[in-house]
Amino acid sequence: MVTVIEVKKNTSESNTNLIRRFSRKVQESGIIQKVKGKRYNERALSKLKVKAGKLKRLTRRKEYERLAKLGKGVVKTKRFGSK
């Protein structure tokens, strides 16, 4: 998507006023908002990856529950940076 914004200088217009008019047109066009919105847009994971991740979490949870029933407490280690 390409949007061209063009501003021509009037005869008695200062450079600062020209820049101000240009920036106003850019803001009104919404180009900056669209770019910022797409900045962190991530692709959706494939169904296979989602399913594999869910299965992995379920098996890990069942293993923790099994160890807890046996009385073998799961030792949680501190992560770096946490207090």
C-alpha cells in the first residue's frame, strides 16, 4: 500500500509552515497509525504447532500431578532476575 502525500509551497509561505502543513496531512492520512499497528504483528501459528504445544503442556501437567501424588515434591527453581 503506497500513499503519496504532496504539499506545494505557496508564494509567501515560510518553510516551517510548509513542514507543519505536511505533518498535519500525514497525521490525517493515518499512515503512522497503520505502520505502528503492523509493527508488532506476528503470524498465527500453524494448527500443528498449536496442537503440539497443547499436548506438551498437558503431558507436563500430568507428570507434575503424578509426582505430587507420589509425594515427590516438584522443586521450583528461581529464575534469574526474580526476587
